[in-house]
Amino acid sequence: MTERETTPNTHPDDALAGIEVTGDFEPFRQRNDIFTRAFWDSSIRSDKTDRFFASYRIEAAPRRGDGFQHRDFALRNAAWLVSDVLSARGAEHGIREGFQAAIRPDTPVAPEAMAVDDPGRMSDEIKRVARFFGADLCGITPLDERWQYATRVDTRDMSEAPNDLPEGICNVIVLGHQMDAGLVATYPSALAGAATGRAYSEEAAIVTQLAAYIRNLGYEAVASMNDTGLVIPYALQAGLGEYARNQMVITPAYGPRLRFSKIYTNLPLHHDRPRKLGVAEFCAICTKCADACPVKALPYGPPTDEQRGISAIRGVRKWTSDAERCFGFWASQASDCAICLRVCPFNRDFGKLRHRLWRRLALSPLRRLALWLDRGRGKRVKPAAWWRGGA
């Protein structure tokens, strides 16, 4: 098969993106997402999951212990505020914007579209505007129906609803949002959850502003976070990084320490290409994330097309976590967990020369030496040290 030839459910750049789709592929139904299942699936929902969600409103008493005290939960919940306000505004219609439904536009499409004679130049401008609004990364890729949710969720009764986009949408702008390194170092803790919440609140503001800019240019733009489609394969296809054993995208600039959002648009744009970095080869010899997972939710061995429960997409050969075990640990902690992110050898400050030199080694045939040099890194920082200004 030549580079530009395809078979059903495959695309020319799949190999570069590290994507391998098998014959039994099926688009994912968002109702089967582990967080959505916690509201309707009796095998997932429990007193612990109810307390997990209640803790985001301080309705459940915070746990005792370093990183799980009242101030830790207070900071985490405050960090989520902007995202929470946005996602709650469509509740009466069964819409949770940014999570179970796309973000509804607050800006009309300008009646006259600005002419775009050079999609490459327009792409450069979009990336500049994305950086202006605060995005750390930006890549552009074509709409790929494989990664669109087969259906979305009506949050009033958790039933399936149509997952529609405006006519003519053809491009996806993928944005990366860095998480605070000092807070990430304290996972697992409610305090560390503030890194997650702040990233979501920042991306909610950034993605809606960039979409408004495009709509003011006279083109459709649908702002999206965890809704509408799977953002990880889009990030891979947009050339932002490479998939890793810990289920995250490893980016050259920030490692795995990012959240992603996206914008669906018909604005004429030039597409970025995916790129092989060497992350998969490194992950093949590294199991630090799987070793560190307290509930052994992360896989060992090579990527497979085994579907580990209904919360995993069917028909994609990759490293796949056990979502039930992972979320069960989140519920027991009453906060999110990203130990796998914390211990990842690529979780480094690549603004420093020594870490850039390590990255070069890790992405080379000398990756085993890089792994050896990483020994002892990634240990948890006590949350109390962050409050004292020491993290």
C-alpha cells in the first residue's frame, strides 16, 4: 500500500499519527464515557461516585490528610469555576456545554465572510491569535468522522441524542493548554486537582474567544472541549505530539502536561501533518506509569486492539487503560488522579537545557540510557510544601 492509498476506516497519515484502526472499528458513543456512566450505569455508580461529584460543591466533607484538607478542595473547586459556569448554562435543555455537548456560540456568524486567498497564511494567523488568547499549542487537521461521537448525551435522562455539526464543517483546530507543573507534582491530591480545573477554565475562555474571532470573520466555528469528538486522535493528526502508554499525548514542548480543546470550522486552512517522534519506542521499554498506578489500570506489553470495557473505543490498536479501575480510584480519593502524568519521564521543564538534552537522548536509539538517567524522578511532592511556596 502506498502512502496515499487507504482502505475503509484508514487514512493516509494514520501511520505517522501512530493510529491503527482494525476491521471491527466503531465510532464511540459518549454515553459510554466513564464519567457519564457514573450517572446511569449501576455497575459504576455508588456512594463513592456520588461523594466524588458532591465534593466539587463542598457538599461532601473533605477528607483529612495532606492535600485533602478544606483549603485544597476550595482551591480545586475555585479553579474549575469558569468551566463550571459555562457548562451549567444549558442544563434545562439537557446540555452540559464542553462536556456532553458543544459550546453554544455567543457570537453570530458575520453576514459577509472575509476572503481567504491563502489557507496557509490564514493558518499562521489563527495560530498567532490562539497564542494571543493564551493557548500553548495549536495544530490544524481535517475533520475525521471516525473520531466524532456517534451520539451525544442528553443530561436530563442520560439518553442518546444526535451529535450534529453545522453543514460544511471540514477543519478542526486543536489547542493545547499547559497544566501547572508545581501542582501536578502533588498528585494524587485535591490540591493537584486545581491544575486540572485551572486548565479547563482557561481552555473554556480561550476556545470560545478563538471561535468568536472566526465567527466574526464570517465562518462557522464550534468551540469544543471534551464533547462532540475524541480530542486525542485529533491532537495526534494535528502534529502536536505522540500517543503514550499512559493514554496521553506526549508533546515536545510540555511532555504530557496538557489538556486539549478544539474548534470545528469551515474556515479555509492549511493542515498540519502528524509526526513520529520516538515516543512509542520509548514507551515500549518504559513502564513507570503502569508501575505507579495504584489500581493497575494501565497496560503492560505492546499496544493491542483489546477493548477493556465499554468505556474504551472499539477497533483501535493502542495502549488502553481500564477506565473502571481508574475512575474507581478517583471516586475513592474524591478528586482526580494523574500519578501516571506525574511520574512520566517526559514530564519535565523543557525550557532547561539539561531536559532538552535528555529528550534528545530519549527519542534516539539511546533511549535505554535516557530511561536509566530518569531513575528516582517523579516522586510526589507533599501538598503542604506547595502551600509553603516550596513546590
